[in-house]
Amino acid sequence: MNYKKSLAELTNCSVEEYRMIPKLPLCVLLDNVRSMQNVGSLLRTADAFLVKEVVMAGITGVPPHKEISKTSLGAEDSVAWRHVDDAVKECRRLKAEGKTICVLEQAHGSIDLSEFTARGGSEYVLVVGNEVDGVDSRIVEMADVILEISMHGVKHSLNVAVSGGIALWKITEEIGKLQRPH
């Protein structure tokens, strides 16, 4: 017996159909992410979790690029994305629009990701940062919530695409709880 699903069984919808599906009130902002493969992985994760938009800021690479395509597997065509020059300026603008800024960073005043709960009526922006320097400290200072993933091993951090994926899973689960009938 073959336990693995076929590609036909795994195909949910076309790119056109995906674009018509209502998205979650959630945006991801990539603050100077250096690796094109991380960008591609985050786009693919954004597709999986129905993220409304991915904003690529500063030096973050944008499609089309073969290194992005290598890990996104076409998600750059399904997920809404745009580039801005300045992540700090964009966060200020999004915050002024009433969006809740959630920064994924190891910082004083952070809460463990497992303790995060979504509030009804909020739109969220998850900010993930540069692979070496993390999220710009000016964005951390303006954040409504600083989320941290507990680390238990020798290493003190995870790859940005991995940590972003974990955070997106948790945030979408919390948003989903608000949208389900009680």
C-alpha cells in the first residue's frame, strides 16, 4: 500500500483560484533578509497559511530570482508581495493604519510565542529580520508585541525562514480560533 499522497491529491487549487480565496488579516514584513532562499521559503509558507501580503524591505531580494524560485516553488506567483525601501518607515505606516506590529526577536520584554493570543478585529504584521542582525531596533521599540521562540539547545536561534514559519503557524492558529464559531 502506498501511504504517500500523489501530487494530484495534494493540489488544492490553481494560482487564479488561490488569489480569490479570502486571506487572513496578516502580513509578513521581511526586514533586510539577506538570503534569497529564505525569501522563497517565507513566500511558500505565506502561501500555505493564507497570508494577505509579504512586504520585502531594504536589501531583501525580490522575484523574479532563481534562488527565490528554488525554495518558493512558485509561491511568488500566488502570494501578494511588494518591496519597500525602508522597513522602519513601512512599520510606522502600518501601525498608523491600526495594524498590530508583532516582532519576532530575542529581546527584553518579549513573550514566549506559545503565550501569544490574537485579539478580535486586529490585523497583524509579523516582522522577521536579518539573519545576522535581526529586526531593526527601531522596529522592536515600536512593536505592539515582541515574540520569542524558546530555545533549549546549544544554539540560541533558528534560521529566519524556520522561525518565521513557526510564528506564522501559531499566529494563524490564533486568528483561526477567533474565526471559528464557538
